[in-house]
Amino acid sequence: MHRKDPKGEMHDPGHSKMHYGRSSGTRIRRRAKSLDSIPESMLESMPESMPESTQHRVPTPYTSSTFPTNSHLPQYPSHQFSLDRPNEAYRKDTPRFNKSTPSLPQKHPNHLRSAPLHPALEVLRSQVYQYKPLLEHSGFRLVEISQGDEAMITCRISHESLTEPPSYVAISYAWGDPRPTRKIIVNDSVVFVAASIHGALRVLREEALYDTQKLGQQAKPLRVWADALCINQQNEDERAHQVRLMTDIYSKAKSVAVYLGKEDNDSTLAIHLLSQFKEAKPLDVSRLTEYSISQGIAAIVGLFERDYWRRLWVVQEISNAKFINVYCGTLVCRWDLFTQAPQIFGRIKDDLERFFPASRRNGSRRAISLNQFSYSQVLIHQGPGSLSNLSEKPLLEVLRACRSKLASDAKDKVFGVLGVLHQVRQEFLVDYKCSVKDVYTNVVKYILKGTKRLDVICEAINFPTYTGSANLPSYVPDWSHIPQMAAMGDKYGFSAASQSDAHYRFFNAPSDQLEISAIYLGTIGIHGIAVGTLCTLETYLMTFLHWRARLLEFLENDDDEDNKRVQDDFCRTLSLGQVPKEFDNSTRWLTVCYILFTSLLSKRLPKLPLDEELRTYINAEVSEEFQFAAQFIQENFGNRMMGRCFCCTEEGDIGMGCGSMLPGDVVVVPFGCSTPIILRPEGISSQLRYRFVGDIYIHGYMYGQAVVDYRNGERQAREYVLN
């Protein structure tokens, strides 16, 4: 079940110019009860004080003469206090703040949930907050939070101008459960909000209160921007206008507060371990075997898989920030603690995969994340590693990079990335009254007009088959769909049409047809079984046998040399032509491919009969570099076979393309496209139209050979109209 937030974020239950600079300070704050979850061995390995990069403005710790302590719990020097505020109705003996006791009071067990209602609630219960229209073009709202220790958060909404805005903090957060279950008071009206934004407001209020008490100053207004309160989500015109201002809202904020949510799943341990790894130069990989460290690695994996990192809007919120502080439960830390983590883990990728294998090795336990990824994948490519440097990149590149991000409004999969693209933002209209079909079709038109390249249509990935609700033309990518595979052109650097520009024209609505000019390569004759996107090693092994059997049917003569060459082309096709340099000569890749597949087949499926030729490879000596044969096959073959199937054209070429291809489909190289594509004829011959099926690798035609043949008069080009 997916859930929404006011910006249109979708959530699963359960780097631009990174000129962030240094945040004003880093505090690591802790509830005493959370220390129970940290192994003693980990506590013993912690430094007596945090590194300098995490030591700014650390609050004065409790002392036994000031507050009661839990003597049986292990204590962190200099890092223990609570953000939570007790209620006087329950604890009249709690000391009040004064200049000599700057730390916050200790949390009471009955904190907040059983606290009495705010005195005004009974009077205000029936009132509903009414948004007043924003009159200025650069107008936006801010929430001013009243500082105090009351259980109820009280605030006022004010109208400001981005031309000369006051000092404020912009909040970046994930909604989690969006049900409005928490009460706050806004302009004397009771407003129900989700638990996550309530938690973010409370943490920021308590931090401001602590700073005020520490400095002995009079409380100053705490102004924040939060989409849930500052945008009238029921007004589509205002929503569209505020989305266009989002870049300015986050770039003009004094700082951005990233709220990851409450302390959970050893998140405190994860952040402390991140601070240790940041300071380790180089990282001592031998410690990965220690129980406390391995527990911490698992905690970091959980932290990096939180909903926050999958929010689409996070991309522009982070990209446009001046300074960033990260809040998780009662911990506050600097953003660079997170941004440097993927690089640190990337340097020890091989060690991570060895100590935390995603598949069983010699009876070892599998290390798989909650979302079924390996630890190394999560630590390097997810969490902060998923926030690439996207500022002013081409629109198509940004859409690809953000495709796995979530938004509940399908239109926000486009509108939500415009905040990092200044030029595109000026030219591409943000209008929530447009249909999803119009928005996505306009993306294709915009990219084609600006680039003269047809690669955008290859992002219309339709395998495995799914049913969308927008009724899109076959050539228009559904950006709300998160496929399990990627188009191959950009990923592998192909240039099937060389540097030619696209020849195209659009037909007016309601047909929404696209006419392209392309060079004909052939028609699909035979094809193998399609490989899915969730596969085991046995899937690839059996697929190899089936595809090779179809290839042997395709061979027309018994010439051994010619057959050897075709089978070498077959092995190169299985890897999409991405042959490691050390094997890219003669037929060595054929030998490597057959040795690895047959050796694993004989071990995994010993009763499966193999043909005479394959049996000659079973007892071949496997060099030391192939001791992890399964991993080698996954990386060099499996990842490229996924979602695709092998084929032979009637004209004698072999290839591997979209798994939904059928005999009779046409293979062409469009001008201005990085790869050949598959088209399916539809209708009668006098009104023949085509449906886009997907991209395809055709061996020998991935680097401009079709264009050379066309210019030499050996191939012809014609127009194809796509539905």
C-alpha cells in the first residue's frame, strides 16, 4: 500500500553543486533508554568524546546532582540528554530551566500521550484553519512556532515574500503514515497533522528552546517552512505556483532540516558508527568481523532504506540547500556524515561483499536488506548514495536518475525534478490541471525538440508487462512506473545511429502519433524464452541452454570455423558486447563463457544431460580468477540477460532485446537513437502503424554500421508511424 504526502510523495510502508558548507553545529543527543540496544563491545570501542567534526555545541551532560540517572545503564560522556519535555501535571518536582542548568529535563514515562489537552482545545475544537490567498508572485507562507515547554505545539502562519524573506529553516522529511493523528494549534485553530511533521516541528522547537536557555537570551521567533502547512494542497493553482518557487524556498532558507524520523532499528548505533567510519583513514576493514561493527553495518543499512531517501522531492530540497542538519530521533548531526559514507563504503566494496554475502557461501548466512538488496548495494547506491549530482544535467538524465524515487501524484515525477534544472524550469509548464498523458507526452516533445535524439522513447520499458492507467502512446515513457531494468543505450554507451539527428514529426491530437525515420535491419525470426527480473542462478543456467539450442537451429551449415564464430558472437551477445579487455581477443570469450556455464551446470544440475560439445568444457581447468564463477556470471551475463530474450532475425543477425518481442516484429535503427528498436506492426497494410516494443542489441550494429550501410546504398530508410 502506498501513502501520500502533501507534495505528492508516494511511500512504501514498513549531488548537484554540494556547496552546503558547514552547519552551525553538530549535536549528538540521546535518550537514556535507547542505550540498552547498543552492545557493550560497541560502547567500549566508542571514543571518549566524539571527533571534532561532530563536537560543536554539545550540550552539558546531566549530573547526579541535577537530575536522576539510570545508574544501571551504560553512559555516553558528553552526549546524553533528551529533547522530550515533561508535563508539570505529572512531575511537579522537575527542576525548571535556569542559566546554571542548561540541559533539558529528563523524560517522564507518561510523557505527552497522557498529557491534558491544551486549555484552548475545547473552545477551538470545531474551528478549521482557512488559508488566505497568496497575493504576491513571490509570496509564500512560513510557520512561526511558539517556544515553550507545553505538550501542544502552537504556531502562527504568516505571509512573506521571497524577495526579502526573514530568517527561516526549511524542513525536508518523509511523511510515513500520512494520517493526521497529531494535533497542533495554528492561528488559534486546531489542525491535525501527520506524526512525522509533528515530530519534526517538536524537535526543532526543543532545539531552539535549548539554544535560548543555553545563551540566556530572550526567545526569538522560530520560523520554518513545511509543505504540509505552508501550501494549500486543495488549491491546484497555488500548488503549481509554489512548486515553481521550491528552488528559491530551499535555497533562501538559513538551513535545511532533514528529519529522518524517530529513533528505530538501532539508528543511534548507525549514526555513531558512521561518525567513526568518517574519521577512519583508511577504514580498518578487519573490524568488519567484530560483532558490534557488523550490527552497526546492519543498522546503517536500515537507516539508508528509510522512506526519506526514496522521496522524489528530496532531490531538489537537498540540491538547493546552503546548510543541512540531519535529525534522527534525538540525534542531530552534520549532513557530510552521510554524503561521505557512500564513498567510504565504495572503497571497501569487495570486503563488504565478502563479509556480508548476498548469497550463501559455505553455509554462511545471507546478508539481505529489508528491500531484498545486498548490503553493499544499499550502502553505496541507496540512502545518500542515491542523491546524485544532478544540477543542470539534461532533463532525460535527471528523469532516469530519479525514476526509482516515489511520488503519489504521477505528474510530480516530472514536476518534482524541475527544481534542479533552472533552464528547463523556465520553459516547461507546471500545470496540475493537465492530464498525466499530456505531461508525459510533452516531456517527449520537449526532449526531442531540444536534443534531436530519440533515446527518450527507449525509456518506455514494458517488460515485465504492466498495465498503466494513463493510456499513454507506446513510445511515451510512464515515469510513474519503476521498471526493474534500464534502457541499454545510455548505460553502455552505444551509438547505433552514429551522431545523426532524429527525423520525426508529431501528428496532432487525438491520435498522438509520432512519425520517425529509421533504417531497416530485419524481422524477428526465432527467439528464446524471456528472462524475468527476479532470477536465480539456475534461471540463467537453464536460459543459456535454451538460447544455445535455438542458436544451433539457426546455423545453416556444418563448417566448424563458421559455427565457432557464430557461437562466439552468441557469447558476446549474452554480455551485450561488454567483454572484459583481457578476454576480448580471438574466441577466448567463447571458451570462458562455456567453461563457466558448463562447470556450474554440472555442479548444480549433475543429472542434466549436455551435448557432446558442451561436455568438452566441463573438465577444463578453471583459473583462480574464476573461483567465484556464480558472481562472474551474474555480473557479466545475468545482469544483462535480465528482462531480455535472445533472437535471430530472418536476415541472419543475432541479438538480445526486450523480453516481450514476438516473431514478425521489425528491427530498425532510428536516426538519432543510440540503439536499434523493436516495432510491432498494427492495422492493415494501407494504414500500417507500429507499436514500440523496446530496445535491442544486434551484434555488429551497435556503433554506426547501419548508417554506414545506408550511406553506401546497402540499406534503406523509411518512415514508421508509432501509435
